Amino acid sequence: MIHFVVLISRQGKVRLTKWYSPYSQKERTKVIRELSGMILARGPKLCNFVEWKGYKVVYRRYASLYFCMCIDADDNELEILEIIHHFVEILDRYFGSVCELDLIFNFHKAYYILDEILIAGELQEPSKKTVARLIAAQDALVETAKEQASSISNMIAQATK
Amino acid sequence: MAGGSSSSSSSSSTGPSLVDSLFQRSLDDLIKSLRSQPVGAEPALLSRALAEIRREIRSPDPDTKAVALQKLTYLSSIHGLDASWAAFHALELLPSPSPLHKRLAYLAASLSFHPSTTDVLPLATHQLRKDLSPSSPPNFSSLALHLLSLSASPDLARHLAPDILPLLSPRASSTTTNTKNNNNNSSPLRPKAAVATLHALSLCPDVVPLLVKPLVDCLSSPDPRVVSAAVGAFAELVSATDPSPYLPLAPEFYRLLTDSRNNWVLIKLLKIFARLAPLEPRLAARLVDPLCDLIRRSSAQSLVLECVRTLFSGFPDHDRALRLAVDKVKEFLTNDDDPNLRYLGLRALTILGPRNSWGVVESRDSVIQSLADPDPNIRHEALRLIMGMVFDTNVVEISVMLVNYAMKSDPVFANEMLDAVLTTCGRNVYELIVDFDWYVSLLGEMARNPHCAKGEEIERQLVDIGLRVRDARPELVRVARDLLIDPALLGNPFLWRILSAAAWVSGEYVEFSTNWLELVEALLQPRTSLLPPLVRAVYIQAVFKVLAFCFSSYIDQLEASQVSSLGHSTTVGGSTIECNAASANCLSDDITGTESADGFATADKPASLLSLLEKKDPFFTRESLKRILYLIETAVGPLSENDDVEVQERARNVLGLIHMLQEIPAWKTEEEGFKKDKDNGVGKIMNLMQAMFSEEIGPVSVNAQKRVPVPEGLVLEENLSDLAMILTEGDIAPSMSISFTLRSHQHMETKDEAAPSVQSTYLLAEHRKRHGLYYLPAEKDETELNDFPRAYDPLLPVSHSDATEDLVKLTEQSLIPRKVKHTKPRPIVLKMDEGDGVLPSALTTVKESKDDMLSGAIHEVLLGNEGKPSSSQKGSSNKSSGRRMKGVSDNSESVPQSKENLDLGDRENRSSSSRRSQHRSHGKGRHRSSQNNEEKEEKSHRNSTRSGHHHERHEHRQRGETPLNAVPQAPAIQDLLL
């Protein structure tokens, strides 16, 4: 299974972290520090796998972002590369040619998308269309709720004046 | 709202206020301010934002709370701030009817909740149950399932398992599809429920009876996503625990393997089969063809890779399939464009292992080229693969190749290679090494590597070989000499440890040296001032030993010449060389006699010394001794004032000896007088000195401490007798003291029945058998088992006989050839006992009790519980029998019982093997018919899928139940697989 997903920028800034195995906050910080040191140091045209404490970290760079996933020693590295690519394609489709800033300002949406693709460290939805549809449906739900809420809060705000 | 404003007026600094709500910064504001901040101001900004959030999050207004929570989630996941304090606030927001808030709350919860440290987690139970219920919107259930699969504690999983159940079953999914109006046939929740089930199962095995059957049903769902999720769940279960309980599902997996076109699913299935195939040989036979088909026709590299791995790990006997897989790996290895494939190819070959080393031999060129790959990870894998293929027949070639290559490689990898060679060759007291002369000179060569940073290990091995291998000593001394006389090496701090070993070796085994003057000069050369004090002290001590040796052998020489002068009545004026030769001749008979009789064990120092005199003609003259003395005096003299005590002390020792010698008047006179004096002057001193060093230093066993007999007054069993009292009183759960008494109990055994309290040990063993769960796992036994002699042959690795020939070919063709063929036998390597080397690796570790419970429970569900011990029984019986192994000597009464236990555990294995033999005797006819059966069944199954949902479900239920009935004699797997 996938133990965690980390997105790191080329400057070493964290853009997204998702943990499927229990790590304390301290461990999380340490893991990210170690991994970013290891992965950012690797040059281009090298293989996409790093061994790390008995696990394997599969990473792939898209533009300025490194997508890293940590897996068990007997998991299939190429499969994970495909999952990463899958994730990137869905992000791209959702944001319309995604860039780092999209992920920075919509970090929770990136999480929702990731949650539709992976659950508990397993791939759950191999169809890009389905993910897009599910996310869109959720967004629509949230939007209507937001409209209602904003109208109510407007009313309250007016009432308190 | 009035209350809100009053609270803000009363405590404006801490309490949330309306102002906070109205002028709250949104997440975007926060992110923008963080991005626009100057470098270095981040911590201050973060702490300010955190203070703000702490205030806002306590607001009664859900919007404010939600935004605060969102900001905190951002800070915790991106900036690594601790968010565990806000767990309760996330919980507060969970019941919100607004999907926006709910989603945020679940996100915050899933990112910050930790199953073991979040203490408010039980408070979420009710809300989760509510959201999981079929009446709530599927979005909410999905969020709840996510949280459940990420941060559930065992308790939470146990309480909510019944609530997952309806989501997992197809019936509930049909109702939710009605509400959701999805055109898909099944609910989107079912796959999520399957994964959440996996999590619940692995957390608490109690829920197995409830959840496993529905999960099995998921395998036959028409919805590919449900199947995919269920297969994924089973793949995790199979790889995490004992795979044997899942064997009855093999037909189902096999059907999916042949039907499915989804690569993700196929990869998971292959993972499952990789674990199941070793348990059931017939399974392997059935799987070979589909796997080969997949390798041939699939375009997805990930799937091909998985096939290759499965074949390598689970099908070591199917040559045809292995050949196909090896060919595929060769393609991977020669793929210049894709480093990933090269890396994975090497890793796959590592799996193939020594048993099928031909696969490695065939791709030897690519493997060796990979040592020069630009990617350090690939180089590392290649090295690991090569080191896994080392046997005593090719160790020379491979080591020479690596050490030579290390000269050209970059420093990091060079040391990696040196380390690999050192560890492999030193493994298990040098079990691979036959020719120690070669190995010692290889160690010397390693020291010449400019990048060498392995000084410590080389030092250890040089000294260790000196202690253990008598035959290697002459070569060792020669290598040490070469290292010592090179002034260039003294400047490299990494080599100091090696030089220290070289100095020690040439001092301790000085009799094998050929040129003592040269040795003393090397040990005292001016550049030794570069050495650290401790190494210098070793140098001076070595000088001391050389000095003592030179003098005593000079005296022996004189003595011998006297003897010979008596025997042959030669004149004193005759040349010393003749005297030497003569004396050697007359003594040689004795020496060869003793050596041939008892080997090296009896050949003590004077004897070997004289044999050397015979061979090498050391030719000590008074002048040479004088020169040595002078040299030592001038070089060591200044060191008597050295700052370091070690150096100073040893320098003074040496100087003291020299002064003592020079005070003896005989020294001043001619050789003649010296000879006469030898009985009462120099000779006495030198004999004393020589005696001081003549005691041979040997290796010390790691178990030496255990052999020391326990002194009379020492009571080691006190706790144990206490325990006996407790145990006779009644059935009290063992407390902390047990683990302590356990140790003394083991200790007692190591002393070979010296312990009197057999009674209490027996009671303890009995108790352990009954309450195995409460005892520490038996893994610690590994160390104790050292005391039993193992069936162990130091020369032959288990399966190298077939592999060696191939690898010799490998190394002869592609590696540097050996110059000399060594035909002499391996010298004796002194070993203290079997436990001296590495721990035996054959011992399998005992599984964790939880895993045992899980697999046991699943076994019950899938196979029924007749004929098998229940999970806990099985676990404890295995454990107790494992522990009994060492208790056997103490309590013979319990032995039969333990055997019974073992038998119980083995029963299944044996029955399966007997079944196998039966099958073989039936021959081909039955095989064909059963195959027909299987085809028929598959056909009928396809019909049923076509004929509709309801019918199909019925069929599957039937299928699910068949294993239950057919368990004890032959599990259902037989019908489908024969």
C-alpha cells in the first residue's frame, strides 16, 4: 500500500502531504526533510526510485513539482508511477493545465481529488472521467450550500447592525 | 449575538468576538500574506496566524470555526504545525448539515487524527455511525469511510464494523443507487467500504466473521471498481499475514486473473498468487500459462514486471516460464533509455537468487556494466546482486574485480564496494575464503585505494585473521611490511587504523619477518610522528617485540653454533653462516618430526623459529644488533618525554630494556665473552622477555562469558522459586517479574542442567503453554539456540553446487582472471564455537500474535473450523512448542506434548502432500476430466452472469459455501485446480 503522498517543490517547499499510515507530526516533519534532501539532490535521467528505511519512495517530477509516494518493498514501482501520472492528469483536467499556484491556493481541492483517487493507500478509481464527475458533483453541492449560507450570514449581519 | 458581543468586551484578548467573525482572514488572505513575507519572517507570521486561529476556532459561529479549521489544516499539512490540539474542534464541526463544513471537518480530521494519540476519537463514533447509515447522503458516507480507513483505532473499528456491513453488501448499494440516480449499477460507496473493511480487519480481528464473507462476495461483483477494491484489500491481507487461510479463494482469484482486463487488478492478483503459489504446487502449474501469456502480450510494463517478479519468487521450478521472464529482464537491463527498467531488472534478478543463478549468468555483461551506471541506485543494486552470487569458488574473481574497480570509481561507491567485499568475505568467520594468502594481500590492496575509508573493518580483519589462521601469518607479515615501509600511507588518516593493525601483526608474528632491521626502520621512520598517540603506542610496542625477538634469536643462534661446534668439533673461528647451517641441520629432524605429528597445534614458537632459521638464514651478528639498538635508542629516546601517557610509557619500557642490556658487561666484550655470559646475563633477560611474548593470543568466543561457571554463593534462581510458589497457589496472571525470571530460566539452561529447580522450570513451561498469549514472543530464542550444535557446514552454502559452475564461467569471461590456481587445502580457521559467527538465519521469526489471530480468524471463516486449531490455540501451541525446543533438556515430561502440538500444526501440510501424491497416482485421465469439469463450470458461470443479477448472486453464495462443507478432507480448491 501507499504509506504517504508528498508533493515538494524544487525549492524544497511542501505543497501537499497525505499520510495513509499513522505518523506523528514530528515524524512527518522529519520524513519530509529527509526525503526532500534525498530526492531533490538526484539529477535528471536517473531512475525514479529511492530506497528509504526499508520502504521505497517513487517520485516523479512534473514541471517544478516532485510527486513522491512511499510504498512497501514488494509493491510495484511502475504501477505507482502510473498512479502519479493519473493523479497529475486529473489535476490538470480539473484546474485546466495545472500549475503550482493552483495547488497552493486550492490545497483542499487537491486533497479532495486525491481522496477520490486513493483511499487508505489503495487506488480506488482508475477512471479519470468518474473522478472528474464525482468532484464536480461535490463542488456543486458545496456551492449551493455556500450560497445558502452566505445569504443567511448576510441576513444576520444586517440584523446585528 | 448579544452574548457574543458581551464576551468580546469582557475578554477581548482571548475570547472569540464578533469582530473576529466579521473581519476574519480567509485562507486566501493567509496564503497571500505567507507568500509575500520577507525571507526569515515566516516563524513569526506562523505563530501570529496560529494565535489568530486559536481564537477564531472557539467561535460559536460555524462559518468562522470552519474557516479557522481550514487555515489550521493548511498550516499543519504544508508548514508542519501541530494540529492535534484542534481535534475536538474538528469533531464539533463534523455533525454540521452543511456539506461545505462537513467536508472541511472531515479533511481536518483525516489529516490530524492519529489512531493512538487522539484521545477524543471515541467521541466521533456516533457521528460516524450516523453518516455511514444508508439514509444519509452518499457523500457523507464516503467522507466517513475515508476517515474510518485512515485514523480508526481498533475500538472504533470494532464498534463501527456493523455499520460498514450494509455499505459492503450489494443489496444496500442498490438502494443507494436509487437515491443517487446513478446510471452505474452499483454504489460508488461499495469500493470504499471494501477498503475500509480491510482497515477494520487489520485493526481488530474480532470483526472477521462479520466482514470477510461480504468482502469475498465483492470479488464476484459485476462492478469492476468493487472487484478492484476487493482484490486490493485481499492483496493487502495476504501480504500482511499468513497467506494459507486464503487458499480456498484461489479459484475465485484464478477466474479473475483469466477474465480481467484491468491491469491494476491483474497486478494485485499476481501479488496474491506470488504468496499463494509456494503453498500449493498445483496452483503454480495452473498459473504458469496465464502468466506467460501476460508477459507475451501485455504492453504495460508494470504488469510485465509483476509477472516476472511473481515467476521469480513463486515458481522456481518452471524452467520454461523462467526462461521467458529472464529474457524479459534482459530486455529491461539493456534498455538504455529507461533507468527505471534497468533498476527494476536488477532487482528482479536479485529475487531470482542463487537457486536459479543461470538467469544472472546470462545477463552478466549488463549487470557488470551497471556497476558503472550514472545512477548510484542502479550501481548499488548491481553490487547487491553480484554480492548475492558470491560463492567460495568465485569469491576471488569477484572480489578482485570489485577492488580493482573501486580504484576507478567515485569515493562513495568505492567504499560501498569495499564494504561489500569485506562483509561478504568476513561473513561467518571467513567461510568463503579458501586461500587466505590471497585474501590478506587483497586487504593490503584495499588499503592502497585512495578513497578507502574502511580502515576500521580492515584493521579488525587483519588482526582477526592473524589470530585465527596460522597459515596466513607469513603472508600477513609480508603485507604488513609493505604497508609499514610506505611513508606515503602515514599521511592518510583513514589508514591509521590499518597501519596500527599492520604494526601489531608484524610485532606479534615477528618470527615470520625476513628483514628485522628494515622492519624497525619502518616502525620508527620520522613520519610516524603524524600518527595519533594510540597508534604510535602500538608501533612502539611492536618495536619492543622485535627487539626482544632479535636478541633471543641471536642467543639461540649462538647456542646452536655451540652445539654444532661440539658435534662437528669445528673451530670457533669458523664462519657463523656455516655454524648456522649445521645447527639447523642437526635440529631439523626434531622439528619436522613434531610438526608432521601434531600439525600446528604443537609447533610452539621456538620450534617454528628454528625452522625459520633453517630456511632463511637470519644471520644476526653483533653488528646488526648493535645497529638495531642504536636505531631504537635514537628514535624512541625523545618519545620518553611525549605528552601522551601511552606513548610515553611504552617508550620508557623499550628504553628501560635497552639500558638494562647495556649495563651488562658481557655486551661490551667480544662475541666470545658474550657467548660465555649468556647463562647469567643477557640470555636470562632475553629469555624472560621472550617468555613474556610467547603466550599466543587467540580469538575470544562471544559466548565465553556464558561458559564461566557461576560462583558458589551466587543465587540466580531466586525469582524462579517465588514463581513456583505463586503458580502452585493458583492461576494468577503472570506479572512483570515473569519476564525477568524468564531470563534467568534461560540462563540456567545454558549452564547445562546445573540448575536444581527442575520443578519450577516445568511449572513455568506449563504455565507458558497455557497462557502463551501473555508471554513475550519467542523471537529472543534465537540467541539461546546458539548453544545447540547446528547442522552447519562452513564450506558449502546450501545450494551452490549447481550454481558455482555457471558463475565460474561468468567470472572467467567477464572478470579479471586469476593468475594462480590454488590447489592447496583450506587452512584451519580457529573458531571458538558455532555461535561465534553470525546468528543462524534459518530460524524463522514467530509471527506477531495479532497477525496470527487475523489469519486464524480468516481461516475459520473461509475454511470452517473443523480439523484446525482455532486461532488463539494455534498461536499459543505453536509458540509453546517453539519455546519447548530449548526446554527439552530440562523437562522431559513435556516433550511428547510439544510434539503433539507440532503435529497438529503440520497436519494440513501433510494432508495436502498426501493429496498431491494421490493425484499423481491417478494420472492423466483424471486430470483431463477435472479440467473438463472446470471448463464446464466456467461456462455455466458465464451463463449465470448473463442470466441476471439475482440468479448470479445465488450462484455465488453457493460458491462461497462449498468450501465450508468440503474442508477437512479436501478444500474446494481441488475441484477447480486439478
